[in-house]
Amino acid sequence: MQVIVHLGAHRCATTTFQDYLRFNASALAEKGLEVWGPDRTRHGLYHGILPEPSVTPAAKGAKRAKGRLKMRLDQSCSAGVKQLLISDENMMGSMRENLRLGGLYGGIGERLARFHEAFDGRVSTLAVNLRSLEAYWPSVLTYAVARGHGVPTGRQLDRLLESTRSWRDVLTDIACSMPGVDIRVLPFETFGGRPEVQLELLTGLKGPRESARMRHAASPRLEELRAMMSTSAARALPDGEGRWSPFAEVQTAALRERYADDLMWLAAGADGLSQIRLMNDPDKQA
């Protein structure tokens, strides 16, 4: 049984992809594909893989998690499942941690090394979505503000701009922590609104077209964001409508350039990391 893990990242249309898989689960099962989304993975399946406060020793918890995963994987394999697709962006970390540390997924190497051990090397393919930093950070900040966090200060924005960590660092950490795994990189700008194309590139199966154009968890626009906030807090937002970006024009340009460098790094061979592949749009000529 081929095991494929879709990491996301956050704010890269991951929820849209997961809901598409959930809506088409029956049709995919007929093709031999089983899907584990957050509804499966976040209810104790991964408990013990990552260190957390517990009365159970960490080594014992990790051993139990490995046994639990092996049992579930063996059950799927015995049921005739040919491909298992697991999608959960929280395997990478959290948006809150990214904002607190002022960078992209700083602990992802250690996290995925633990998952690699728990899966006992059975993961064959890993999918990662990237998004231009000029759009990623505003989306994360909008998500945070919509849930009660304060509007970021100039110093907080400077921390994000001053961070030298970019997507190439994230991908390098992933490659080092999961040796031998095929890593497929799908930019949000190409695949964000096309879950059926992502599915085809990951599994080789023809993706159903039902629910393929439904968007979920989109960032609220400025007018919607103000309605979610108290009157005093909303004054910190700029006037107008549309998407909110807290960055000045020159800051946005710097973030855009950093992402362009990451894509060039991928296209040039990712420093010889042959397991990393930048996926191209199958509907367009090179």
C-alpha cells in the first residue's frame, strides 16, 4: 500500500483540499484510495508522537503511537486499500508558533523526524504547498486577528521581514528528516484552487470534479474583519475594502523577491536534493 502524506502548509488552500477529499471519499474508495483527514488524525491517532505533558514516559508514548499507527495501516492494507492519502497541516507546526517565533516552521525537522519514525518508513510521498510570503503572512495575520489577536505592531512586522528563514529552509529540513521520501512541491499560486489537479499529481488517479471549485476557510476581507472586531480594535485597520495587507509596498516587494528566490532555487535543482520536485501545471506547456 502506498502511503502519501499531504502536509499543506497553513493558509495554502489546505482546508479546501481536505473538504474536496471528504466530499468525494466514496468515489475515491472505489478506486482503491482511502483518505485520512484531520477528522481522523486529530482524535488521538498521533498522540505520543510529539513530546507533551503526560504521566506516560515519552519513549513509552512514542512506542504506543508507533504500534497504533501500524495497526491502522495494516487494517487499511488488509482491506484492499491500494493508496492511503493523509492530509493534516498541523504535522508541520502551527501558525501561532510561526508568529511567536517570527519565522516559518522552525521546528519542522524534529517534528517530521518523529513522524517518520512513527510511520516506520512507510511514507513514500510527501506533498508540500508553498505560498508567496507577501500573501502568506497577511493571510496568517488576518486569521489571527479574526480570532481575537491584536493587530500587529510595526515591530512585530519587522520581525517577519528580518527573518532569514524561507521556504527553501523548510524544504531542506523536511528532506533531511525524511530521507528517501519523494517530496513534491505544489505552489499555491498554481494549485490552490484546483484540488482535483493536486490529487491527480499525487496519486495518478483521475480526480472527481464534484466539489472541485468550492473554497473553504478563505481570509475575511477588510469589511468582514472589522465586523468581527470591537469598534476600538477595528480603528487599527486601514480604511477601504478588499484584502488586508499590513505591509508597506517596499516590504511587500521584499517578501515577493524572497519567494521568487525560493522558486528559482527549486527550479535549479534544490542544492542537489534530488528527492525534492517542483510540480508543474500539467495543463500548460513549459
